Amino acid sequence: MTDRVSFDICFNNEEKTKKNINLESGINVIYGEGGIGKTKLAKSLISKTFNGLGNFKLKNINTPKNVQIIDHNPLDYFVCETIEEDLAFGLECNLNNQIQLDRKFKKLKKKLNFISNWNLHPTKLSCGEMQIMNLFSAFSISPNLLVINNGLLYVSNINKTKYLKMAKGLSEVDTNVVWLTSEYSDLEFGDTAWELSSNNLCYPNFKYPKYKKNYVTKNSFSLKIKNLKFKYSNSPKIVFNNLSFYDKEMSCLGITGENGSGKSTLVKLISGIVSPASGQILLDLDSKKPLLGIMDQIPENLYNGLSFFEITEKLLYYGRLKKDNIEKIDYDLSCLGINAELYKHQPIEDISSYVVKALLAIILFNCSFNLLLLDEPTYNFGIAQKVMYSDILSKIKEKKHLIIFSHDFEFLKYNCDKILNIDESDIIK
């Protein structure tokens, strides 16, 4: 059995473009914009057959037999009712020796020191924490090949640096890692670096577009958080303990923090999905409570089974969207390189996460909501797509107000007039 990963790739069905790709042992990072074909490449490496249509084809795929994958949606990997049971299940499916299993399990629990209650359901963790858990589980069974398909996008760079080395040390073989990502800064973590484009797979050129600063400070809203306390039931971890914040002159507020700091929980608290144990959250826009629109960091949680046509029909029915805005939605999406007609009748769980995030964001922008809560809105966006998205935001902010929850500080820095770090309970910009 070989640990070598190799394949021939042809672009635009032209044999003359064929390249032989050899990925050496180590961490091989392949960067590509959202929707460019990373998932197709990942699935092809797993199955050893080419999957689907697109701008490239794979032939002569050679990979080891013992292969694991970490896909973009961390919720897809949990089958048991507790974190402890889920970790044990993964080991039991791949290890026959009980002594080895017990040793690995004990080591895993020690490494995952951010988990305070092993009897919690895995989905009680943050998305970043779930992806770290998936990373450790994958390495613990010592695969010859680990394919990461945008499986660490919710993890901050600090934690990638911290946990990648720790997780890799769990493997008892020299695991070959093929890491496909939409985050260009991930290239720094690789032993080799590649860029997948519409017509090539090669060494990255690093010639990426840059953000323009686009602040809008007129017609501001205020947010007051006073002595906020919150913890989830059955968890000893206190998410917020007397969190306080107040600012009254904001057009676009960015909220950042490390994995597990409570960003997504704060989305739920501000929107009223969950209630605090004590404390207050007050929003004010022109002396009124704003009409809130929400985009979940995993949209499938809210819209599972629905197509975009069905989502827009519901918004039209409830008066949040006007028919006149449908064409505007299509135009805004075309600016991001997305043909809306191709996706209107597909369930969102069957569409790439980049397209889903873009579609939902543009739909919300064109609704009657005057304050939008966007949880990790640029997930699976490449840098060029983030810059285009930023340009669209500059137009949106002339009419809408935003609170953006993200660990992507670079994006927040250029798009928000204020940034709150909830780890420090302080404005950092």
C-alpha cells in the first residue's frame, strides 16, 4: 500500500492542459475561491473516481486505503447523544484492540481540554470547537490520508496553530493531509501550498485584491448590554458572566472572539431566540426597536429542506420581501459570480456553502429588515469573493444596519465602524 497521493487533472475537457499532481507526505494546503470545485476534488480523492461536472476532470487517482475526511459542516459527524459517546464510537469503529482503544480515548479527552462536560450533546459546542473535535477524532485513528474540505473554517488562526500540531501528534503513522480551503491565510500552515483556479492547479501567485474601507456612520443604532449572564442547561460552563457593553453611534458593529467565546450565543440572545439568566439587551434605532433579520452560521439549521424559491415565497407571503426586489437579488448575486437561476429550486443542503451564504445574505439585504445579524457571513468565501461582498455591503449600509459576528478580523476591520471583542468585553476599534 502506498501513502502517495497523485492524480492527473485536465481543465475545460482539454487533454493538452493535463497535469500530473503529486502530493508529498505532510500538510498540503490547496486554496480556492468558493464554488471553484474543492468539494468535487475532495470527493474524488475519497472515492478514487471523478465526481460530477465542472471545469476540470481527474484521472489516474492514487490514494492510500485508510482515508478519513473532515467536511465543512461539523454537524454531519455526530451520531451519539453525548460528546463522550461520539468520541468513543469513532474509535470503536476503527480500533479492535481494547487496550489501544482505552489509551487513545484517555489521550483524546486530555487533549480536548476546552470541553467541560462530556455528557453534553456535541452540538452544544461552538462550530469551531466541533471542528477541532472532528480534527482530533480523525487523527486519533491514524489514517494514511486525511482530507480536510473546508473543515477548519470556523477555527481561529490562533487555535489552528495550537491544535493542528497537537492533533497530528495523535496519529501513529505519517498521515498525508490534503487540506482544501477558502481561507487564503491557511496557506501558511502547509508544508506545500497550491491554488485551484478555473484553469489551473499550481503554486499560489498571492496577487489577491484588497479591501476598500467603507464606513457609514449616519443614522446610527445603539446597543446596550447590561450585566448579561447566560449558561446552557446541563453545562457547567458560564458563557457570559456580567457582560456589559454600550455604544450609541454605530452603523455596522463587528463582534469577534475566540472559539467558544459565545459569538453565536450572543446572536441568539440579541434576537430573542434564547433568554439570559439575568441582565438586559437593549437595541434602539430611531427611538424604536429595530426589525431583525438573522443569518445563522449554518443556514441549514433554519432552512433545512427548503429551496431558495420557497424561502423567497415565504418572505413575500409575510411581507418581508417585495416582488420588485427579486430582480435586484439576481443582480446582486451576479456581481458575486452566481447565477441565481441555477439554484432556485435546489434544497439548500445540496448547494455549496459559499453559494448558500451569498444567496441568503443577498435575500436578507433586499428584505424590509432594518438591522441584520450575520453570523460568520463570509464562511467559505475566498479573498476575491470577500472583497466583492465587501463592495456590496458598502451599498447595503446606506440603508441597512449590520451586526457581523466573525473571527475574520481582517474583514471586520474594513467593514465595521466599531468592533467588540467579547473575550475582553471591550471595543478594539
